[in-house]
Amino acid sequence: MKRILSTILLVAILTLTLLGSLTSCGGGGGGGGAAPDFVMPEGGFDTSKEVTITFYHSMGAGLRDILDDAIEDFGKIYPNIKIEHQSFGDYDGVRDQIKQEVLVGDQPNLAYCYPDHVALYNDANAVQTLDIFMTDAVYGYTEEQKKDFVAGWLAEGAAFGDGKMYSLPLSKSTEVLYYNKTYFEKHNLSVPTTWDEMEAVCRQIKALEGDACIPLGYDSESNWFITMCEQYESDYTSAVGDKNFIFDNETNRAFVERFRGWYQEKLVTTKALNSNAYTSNLFTGSSTGGTRSYMCIGSTGGTVYQQPKMVDGKYEFEVGVAQIPQINPAKPKVISQGPSVCLFKKADPQEVLASWLFAKFLTTDINFQAAVSMNNGYCPVIKSVIENPEYKAWLDTAGTSNLQAYGVKAALEHADSYYASPAFLGSSIARDQVGLLLTKCLSEANASDIKAFIKSAFEDAVEECEYQAGQ
Amino acid sequence: MKDNVTGSSASVKTMRERDMQKVSATQKIVKICVQVALYLFLGVMALIILFPFYWMLVSSVKTMPEYSQSIPSIIPHEWDFHNYVEVFQNEDLLLGQLFANTLFVGVVSTALSLVITVLSAFAFARLEFKGKNLLFAALLATMMIPGELFTITNFQTVHSFGWMHTFTVLIVPFLVSVFYIYLLKQNFQQVPNELYLAAKVDGTTDLKYLWKVMIPLALPTLISITILKMMGSWNSYMWPRLVANDDAHRLITNGLRTAFTSADGVTDVPLQMAAVAVVSAPLFLVFVFLRKYIMKGVSRSGIKG
Amino acid sequence: MGEKIKSFFAGLWQNIRTFFKKRVWQGFCVNVLYKKFDRYKAWIYLLPAIVLLMIFTVWPIFNTVRMSLLEGYTSMKAVRGVEFELGIGNFTRVLKYKGFINCLKNTVLLTVLTVPISTFLALLIAVCLNSIKWFSRALQTIFFLPYVTNSIAIGMVFAAMFNMILGGGVRPDFVGVVNIVIEAFGGDYINWMNAGSEYWANIVVMTVYIVWNALPFKILILLGGLQSVNKQYYEAAKVDATPRWRVFTRITIPLLSPMLAYVIITGFIGGFKEYSSIVGVFGESMGPAGNHYALDTMVGFIYRAIGNQEGTASAAALILFAIILVVTMINLYVSKKKTHY
């Protein structure tokens, strides 16, 4: 019977040592998780062997159908590549899933990504850089294809401070100014192109409408802050050097203080300050309380929400779309958003090569790019999409009844104005924090010394960033 | 007073009686006043306790326009029950699935947990073995430690087991509750040892004895444990959110917290309140029918949910 | 890794099977083996509990201490193969961090506000319930109702009651029922929990909700205590015509002191672990719009650090444990001096 006792003891000891080894492997210093860097296999891509790759994304049902079509087309070129794909709801869902999988070395082959996600995965050394493919004579992009990309969007994949390419743009959106064209024409208002003009127009509208109106809504506080930094060419973040979070400076504090004045005068509001409802609600007049706005700065990815209500078969008002106000109209700056795609390291180079081929297909296939754009109002990342006749016809219907096309058209016109923020581990922390910082400063009504309040809020935000980024 | 001293004993007695009567009359008035005050106080407190429930129900039958009037109505103008229909059809909420998930996790983890608890409690209560007291003391000591401390590592552990986004991860880590073992052990110990020895002489196996004698005797405690455990899975929030927050495995509390913001960011509060009412209903039903056990269990456990 | 686990569990299963086949089952069936089996069966009954506790309770205790002592430990870095130095850096980092101090402040503030208020109210209600004749049962049931609710769900109801949507006009676009009541009594609207609301207002909302939530358990315990108090004490007091409040302070409170100590201790422990009620009311931003994490608590801090900053999360968890331990010790010490058993 001693055996029984020893079995129990054995089980207990085994459990503990197993757990110990598990966590020391996952925790101590094994470092076995990361796959090797890609080396181009001799003989190139092996078309004789079947290879399965997985793609994580956050597509809704409509986009998934489009993706399935694209996979079918891709299969005609590379019949031996099988593609499995899975949606994780939203960008954060994809990130959280992959983050967990990276820890055990079980990541997918390619995935939807935002720059900071790439930096996160790369903290575990899991992302495959793309330069080796980009320049490859056989499998890379042709010069023509490279030029076809909207330059600012392609550059985003190389904003990691080391000059290497980590991701490819898949479909993009930007921010535009939606305005109530009918109202503007009726009152003979001109569409603002600079922030000074914006202030003037807001005051005019406020004088016309009185209390029950907030002339301008800005959906994203983070975008607002970051874009202002770009427009002022003031410091925001840096992917290199000791200090990543450099947004606490005189210029930035000044514009925050200025916008706070606007908010306190009820000239402007943001999503967080509008009880977390998109400000498009105020713009289209569907806000629950009846407060109206006449301008709205929002994403071209959410154009449908800017659509006014139908009254007697007609839209209540005409919507105009314009570039967001600038500091220097000669050098306009607008943000770019939307998913990119990144590749992950894998032990088998054939798998990595196959996933590159698929990524390349998605970024160069005009049918896929056009279909996605028509489905969700995001911009295609290549200019040649316009050669797709169906897409061209769709773009031509741009107007209040087809606001999505209107938004896409406007976004395409900004092709030279896109900037890319530095991407690094913690860039999303900075993004979140400046959004919170702006909201906090705008909504502060009681501080006796507002300059001091803003100063300490900036300091806190930098400290918070540095803490969260583990510095 | 003078009478009291000088008067006959009889008159003293009547005076006292009269006094007593007087006193008891005022006492009666005071008593009634006190009672009225008590009922008033309790009534007001009860209203405060009940008001959130009332508000939840009232809001859930309002239409969105009525709800969003700048001054809310205390009694809805029109009763609109479509929210209750919609709650079950809402594709973001998937209430049916949430219920099914929660029920599944609740039932399985309760059943397994009961088996483990009964066996352990039996070992501690009836059997003699080396290190029993030491082991039991060690177990009790772990109760001191806040659960959050375990969560950090358990997250890594289940992760390296490959259990993420499964029902296993929602069930297995919480199967053993030292507290329930303790509770049941106390209960088992009240059964006289002679019974066990007699059963042993008869050749009854332990399991049979457990099943035939101990379990029936400890039934009230077991029911209390069952209810608390079920309530636990109904209310659990953080762990499921960390490890199984996908459509197929999401539990009810998580679904509730996240599902109600529409694409344009406006919370449909009436719909939300209807969902809250629907989700709370099973707990209320359980409470109505098993009030005695819940109260008993709670008063001994000192834990919420 | 997967293989390792698989083979381990396969082995374990095999062990258990042969074990049951050969020994235990026979032990049950054949009386001859019965006595030998008897000596070890306790361990077999305890096996599932012990294994699970080893994995999900004992190991985490060791691992938490380990991670808290590895400077800047994160699992991501660990995968990359970073070596961590031994030290107390995580503790000093956490204690120097404003966000953590804020969590600590909120937790302590909410605890010292809610525990006395809810205990006092519960005591009052329990005493009242104990001295009325009619409707006692019904009222007891009502007062117990908040216990069987989902704290996140009812938190949403409280949020709807305190809410106020400001909009652009002079008057808010939407006013919650609490402000309506305030207005009815001639007060001004208070921005309880929306953008620009003040810290004290947020704390009031949370205090109201937490007290509401904590009452039923305390009432239940105290009422149970009152009902078990020997009636003779009160009879004696009646004969002496002792005034009511003296009866209360001299008889009821002392006799009830074990229960009071119990609800206060559990109240403190629960208070230091406050989290989901705040999520219920404010959502996971743990604060009003524009001031996220203004109401974050210790547990919230730990949860947010899980999965990205395990080192500091562990340090924070150990600090929380230490605080709870110390407070409980103090409570026990005080109650030992004041409690009459």
C-alpha cells in the first residue's frame, strides 16, 4: 500500500514541477517561443506542396463574403495555398487573441493590425519584417505596383523607428469635415479651412442659433490631439531615443487651452463629452435631447452615420464634405486610420512566403480593394482601383444619398496629406492618454488657474504613459 | 407622596395601582408612537431599497423617446413591452446563448464541486490520517488571501494549458472552495461517529454510507452551497472576461455590460433595463422558492455571490 | 509543450485507472483488502481537491511572490527570453506611481465611508425589524432583495438614476430621477457622474450604491443575532424600567458585539476588494467621461495589469493582501477587547 501513497506524492510533485517548468519556459528565460527569421527558401515557393495559412481579422459578415471571393480568386493563382480565416469582432479582439497566442508561439500567419499591435507582438519578437519580400525580384512588388500605393499609407508600415517595413496597408479611412450644406447656404456661411476660420464660423452659428446648439462636434479626442500636433509640427511621440512621450510642450498646451475655451462656450463637443455618443447624432438631429450641431469631424469609415433623416422622401438637409481645418493650409495634415496587415514568423519558410503572397494579393487586387471600399466606405489603398468600372460608377454617385462614396472621394483627394505617427510599444497608450487628457482639460470648469491645471494634467498624462509602457 | 407615607396600606395599594395605570396608559401611547415611528422608518428604508427595482421595471417598459425626455416620467405614459421581445432577439446580446452558457457552467461546476467538497469534507470529518489537522489549517489559511492574487498566475496557467475560450476554464479553476469544505465538515461532524462505525461493522462501504446517511443529513447545507455556487456563476464577471469573452462562451454578466451601445454610441437604456430585469428574474425566482436556504447559507458564509 | 502536457495527463490517467482497477475497487468489494485500503483512503478522497488547490491556489501564491520579486517582469518579455533581476523594484515602482496611490485612496475612502454607514443603518433596521409585530417577514424579504441581484446589472440601474446628459443648452438634455427629487426639494441639479462631474459627487454615487448593496447581508446577520439574544436580559431591564436607549447601548450592543465584529470585519475585507460595483455604475472606464480611472480601485488596478505587467500586478496584489491582513488583525484585536461573548 505504500505504492498508493507514493503515487499520490508523485502526482503532487509532478504537478508542481510541471507547472514550474511550464512557467519557467513561459516565464523564466527559455525564449523558445519565437520562430526564426525568414530566409528565402532555395528554389523559391514550392507549388507542389499544400500549405495552409491562417488569417485573423475583425471583418463583419459582409466583408467576410468579399474576403471569401478574394480567396477564391487567389486560389486560382496558387491552388496549393489554403487559407483559413477567422473574425475576432474588433481590432482589440484580434490583438488580445494574438497576444495570447504569441506567448505560446502559436500565432496565425497574418492578421489585421494597427501599428501599436505590431509593436506589441514584436515585443515577443514574433513579427516578420517585409523588406526581404518587398524588394524580391520574383515575389516582390513591381515599381509600378509600389507607385500605385497611396504613399502616406505605405509609409505607415515603416514608422517603427528602425526603418524596417512591418505591415502593409489594407484599407484606410481618414477624418473629414461634414457640414450641413443646406444650412450653410441659407445663412451664407463659408466652409472653414483653418482653425481660425472654424472659430469664427462657430461663433456665427452660435449667434444665429443660441443655446440649443453646439456648432461643431469632433468624434475622436485622440485624433484631434494628434492631428493638431502634426499640423503645428509640434512633438507628440518618438519611436526612438529614451523619451517616447514628448507631447508635453508649450504649443500643445496652448491649443488644448484654446479648445477648452471653445468647449466652455459650447462651441464644440466631442464623443466622450457627448455622453459617449458619436457627435454625428447631434449633426443628423437624432440626439435624444434635441441639441443640434452643424458641423461634424468624423471618420470616413463612419460616413453612414452622418446621413440625415428622411422627411417626406427627401433628406432633411444636404451634407457637404470638406477637408478638416488646418493650421497651415499650404501643408495640410490629416490622419489615416484603418487596418493594415502584418505577417508572423513561422518555422516553415514556405508558410511565411505563402502568407506574403496572400498579403500582396489583397493589397494589389483591384476587385477586392473596390469591393471592400463599396462595402464599408473605407478607402482603397491603391489608386488604380479607379480602373474598376463598377467602382468608378459608384464613386460618381457621391452625394448626400451616397455619403460613403462622398467620403471615400474626399479621402482620396487628400492622398498627399496623410501622416504616420511613430509606432512603438506604447504608442497606443499615448494615443489613449492624449485623448483622455484633452477630454479632461476641455471639461474642467472650475479650476481657478486653468494654465496650472492644464500643465499638471499634461504632466500626469506623460507620467501615466511612461508607467504603462514600463519605463 | 405624603399619603404614601402616612396612609393605610390599602390606600397605598390603590394609589400604586392608579399610578401604574397612569404609567401604563402613557406607556401605551409611547409604545404606539414608537411602533408608528418604527414602521415609518422601515417603510421609508424599504422604499429606498425597492426603488432601483421599480425604476428598472418602469424604464424597461418605456419607449426610447419617452425615456429620453429631459424630465423622466415616474409612471410610463404608455406601456411598451416590445423591449422584452427584443431582448431575446438582439443579435449583440444573444441572450439565449448567454443563458445557456451560464446555466451550463453553473450546473456542471456545481455538480463537480459538490462531489469534491463532499469527499473532502468526509475525509476531514470522519477519517483519521497523518497531518490531517496541519493540512486543514493550511487550507483555512488560504482563505485569508484575496482571490485577485491567484488570478494573475491562474491566467497564465490556464493559458499555458491551452484552455482559453473554453468552458473548462470557467469551471475547473473554481471547483474547490475551502470554505464549502469547512462548512460541510462542521455539518458532518455533528453526525455521531457511532453511526459510521456501526455501518462499517455492517460492511457498508464509505460511499454508500455517505450517500445513505451523511448526505441526507447534510442536505440543507448542500442546498445552500448549490445555490451560492449557482449565484456565483450568475454573477461572476472578471474571470470570464479575462479568459472566455467570446460569443460561444460569454457569460451573462459580461454580455450585459457590453452589449448595449449601438453602432452610433447611444445606449438604449430601456432595452438595457429590460435585459437587466430578465437576467435578474431567475435569481428572484430562486430566492422566492428557496429563501430559507439562501438566508441560512448566506448568514454562515459571509460572502457575496 | 502541448505534447508534454498531453503525455503527462495520459500518464496520470493511466495511473488513476490502474490504481482504481487494481486497488481501490477491490478494496471496496473485497473485505480482506479493506483494512489496508482504509489507511490511505482519506488521501484518495482528498486527491481531487488537493490537486486542484495545488494548481490554482498554492502555485499562484508562490508564483505571485516570485513575479513580484523579478524586476519589471512581463510575460511578453519572458517569451522573448529576457532575464529579470531579483529585487524589490516592482514594489517601489507601484508605490511611487500616482495611479496606484489614487487606487489606494479610492479604496480606503470608499471602505471607511461605506462600512460604518452600512453597519449603522443595518443595525438600526435590524433592531426595528426585531421590535415590530406585523409584516416582519415581508419586510425582511424586501431588505434581503438586493443580495440576490447582480451587482453589475443593478449598477447600471443606479447609473441611469444618477445620469444627466448635458447637451448644449442651459438645461440638460436629460435629467435622472435623483436630480428630479433634488429639484423637487428646491435644490439645484448636481452633475453626479457625467463629464466634468466632481470627485465628491462620484464618491457619493458609489457610496450610496455600495451601502445599498451591502445592507442585506449585514441586516441578515444582525437580525439573526438579535433573535438569538436571550429574552431574559430584556425582561430584567423591563423590571428595572431602564430607558430604551440604555437598553440598547447597555444590553443590545454588547450582546450583539460578536455579530457586529463579524459584519465589520467582512465589510472591511469586502470594501478593500471593491471593484464590480464601480464597473456597474461607471463602466470599465472606472470614472466619468474625461476622467477615466478617477475611481479605480486596488482590484481594478490588479486586473488591468494582468496580461501585460505581471510583475507590478503581483506586487500590488501582495500589498493588497498585506493591507487586508493588517486591517483584519486590528479589527480582531479591537473586537477582542470590546466583544462580550
